Amino acid sequence: MNIHQQRLDLDAPQPAIRPVRAQVREVPAGDARPAPAAARELWAAVQLGGRQGEFAVEGDAISAAQAVLIRRAQSLTPRVTVESTDAVLLELAGSQNLFGGLPGLLAELRKAFPRPLQLALAPTPLAAVLLARAGRNCCINTTARLAGRIAPLPLRHLHWPEDELQRLASMGVNTVGELLRLPRAGLARRIGPERLWQLDRLTGARADPRRLLLPTPRFSQRIEPDFETTDRERLLAALQPALRQLEEFLRERQRGVMALRLVLRHRRAADSLCLLRCVVPEYRAARFAALLTARLETLQLAEPVRGMELIAGRPRRFLADSGALWAPGEQGGAAPAAQAPEFLQTLLARLGERAAHGLAQVDEHRPERQYRHMPPALSEAARSEAIRVEARGLAHGMGHAAASAGAARPLGLMREPVPLDALCDAAGRVRRLQHEGCDLALVSGPERIESGWWDGADVARDYYVATTADGARWWIYRECAAPRRWFLHGCFA
């Protein structure tokens, strides 16, 4: 049976491709039956199956699930696009010869997109999407067979508004085939010309151009100096042309990078890796050179370097800042805003990535778990949020977690709560609290924090703000359960 006439099951194992010696035989003219011509385009639609049939997309952003499918699709063809929020489309007509024909291509497709992903191929992108939404894992590569295969599909797979589908259902039209059999003039009056044009694109009667997703360009360059050396200055001098090309590459695209990887190749030893991270998107060659200088000073080289490879991270958007008119201290001129990120980048380059870290707030009531460490990244949003939180904390004398709740929170907590000396009377009532010989006087409280029962680290505490004679303010608590001990947990700045 001709491959264009049979139905290809995408889940069935494909036969091995073997070279066949061509045989020529005479065919009577009356018996000649030409096979249906293959379509000029072959579109594959990939969709998540089951309840995950819709991607979570905010605005025009691509979701994480779509990004994974797009990366797999771009390994098979450069012509990849996104259909609404539930499918990724691939145009594969030009990729058949790359995989040894249609059977080999289908085998690669199913390998790249296994179940529960729904996969369907058709000459038009809309037809492929409809077949994938309907769960028809099939391959239709001729326009002659397309109308018959999409005719029994329910109209709900078109994702038209519900009122339009109900209006068509009241007319007895529930499938694509029934809709296509209606007179075009009357159909245009009932559903509008735009819906009619969509049906034309579905059947291939009208062209359906698509905006393709272009892969994000990355910068990568190899440097092959005509010498071997361990001298950092000579290595940086050999890197300068590549760094200038990187700056030109980023300037043309108005982008910056957050990471830079330098691979140093040796003759016998394993490659040395120099990883440079930035806290804001950077594009300047001079800045990259300064950070690499600081980073290479701490890098131990096992052997002389005979070759290098410079690899930039994913280009990111950034907002360029204009220089100040007045110098700092002149006519009221302020220090440039870029000094803080540059200082932090230099610190990380000299002392390593673990030398500094940021703090991220966690939705947690237990004070010792309200923050977690994170890599330092001073984006515009992060910097504005940090300034806002810092200003609010200074104004109210409290941390970010308690500013909205109206309760005092110290910025500094003890690594472990420190037990306090409690002096009780004969009835067991606390009359005096001391920390390192200094009496504590309760100012406010109690504030009960009871949480953590779900993970086995539950706490039940009554927190107070206490002061000493020298003006220090402390955050202390008393256990709600016996033996109801007192602890010092934090200090207010």
C-alpha cells in the first residue's frame, strides 16, 4: 500500500528503513493509478493530554510547560509556533529527508513527545490542532484525505464561544463536517465571515501564515592563542577581542547577560572552569574584563592554558541608565545608582559566590523560618522593593514580615533562642527576668505564635518586647506548654 494512502499509527513501532533497489516495470496506461500528491506542508500539533490540556499563560509569556515542548520541537525543525494556550505546532515537511522519510520522522516525534502528550499531523495547522484536541493520534499527509478525517470531529474542539456553539447545535450542526456542508453565503451571515475564513484555513482553501518562534541567540566564541601560559594578564589580553564582540552582540540587541562562563583548556589536565555571575544584566566589555580579572586571581590553574572558550548566558532585557549631569558632591549631585550592583559583583568575583547572599521572605509564621537565602540579584523590581521595605522598616522600627500585621519584629534573630533567668515567687509567678545580669522590663505583649503542626516542628509561644536599663530592646518569648520557660529570640537595632 502506498505510504500516502495508509493511516499511520504514531504509537505503533515503525519499520526499519532499508535501501531498496529500484525496479522498473511497464504499467499499462489503463491501469495507472497515481497516488495522492503529498501536501506542501505537514504540520504536527503537540498537546498535553487529560486535565492538563491547557497551559498556564499570562499575557504573551510562554509557560514552563510550553518552553519544554518548544525546546524539543526546535531540535526537529526550526519552524515552531504556539497555538493559543494549549498546543505547540511544528512544520515538518522539510525535515522528512533528515530522518530518512516519514516513518523515521514519526518515530523521532513519538520519542520526543511520548504519552500522555497528544500528537497529530495534518496538512494545515488548524487541522492538526483539532485532531490533537480530539485525541486522534494520526498522520494525514494529503489534502485529499483531510476533509474526511476532520468531518466527524465535534465543534467544541474549535474553541468557539459557547453561545455560537449552542446556536449551531439548535440548527442541528454538531460536527465539522455538518458545518462545512452548509451553504457558504448563509453560513457567513449566521457565524460571520471571520469564522468562515477560519474554516477555509482549516481545510486548506485559504493560506494560514504563522509567526514562528525564533530561537534565542547565544554568544559563544573559542579563543586559540599561539602560546601556552599561566599568566593571567596574557590570558585577559587574549580575551579582549572576544569581550568586545560580546559587547557589540549585546548592544545590537539591547540586552545584557547575568552569567558568563570561561572554559580554560589544558594539554593534559582537565579543563578549568571560571564562572562569573552578575547581580544585574551586564553588557560592557570593560566591566566583564574587570570581573574576570578578580575571578582569575583566585583560580588555581593545574597547567598552562592552551585554549579558551567564552560562553555567555541567556540575553535578558535591561534598562540602561543615563549618567548624572553633576558629579557626586557637586551641585547636589548624588552617587550613581549602579555603584551598589557593581560593588556586589566585584565582591562576588573576588570572594566567590558564597560570600554574599540575599534574603527572600517566606510565607511562614515561625520567625526562624520567615526568610531563606537566595543568590543576590538586584533587578529593577528587586531594588525598588528592597528600598520600599527598608523605608517602611525604618519608619516603623520593624521588619517586613510584621509591617503589615502591626506587630514588632526585630531584623536580627539569635541562631538559637537563649534561655533567660526567671525569678519566681512562692506561687510560681514570674517576678523578675534577667539576661546576663541585666533586668528585663516587659513593654508590650503577649503576641501568640502557634504554627508548624503539619511538619513536626510545631511551636507555641507568647512573644513580648522587653527593655533594659541601658535602652536595649529585646524580643523574648515564653513557652505555652510546661515547663513554660523564657527565651531571648531577637534584638531590635
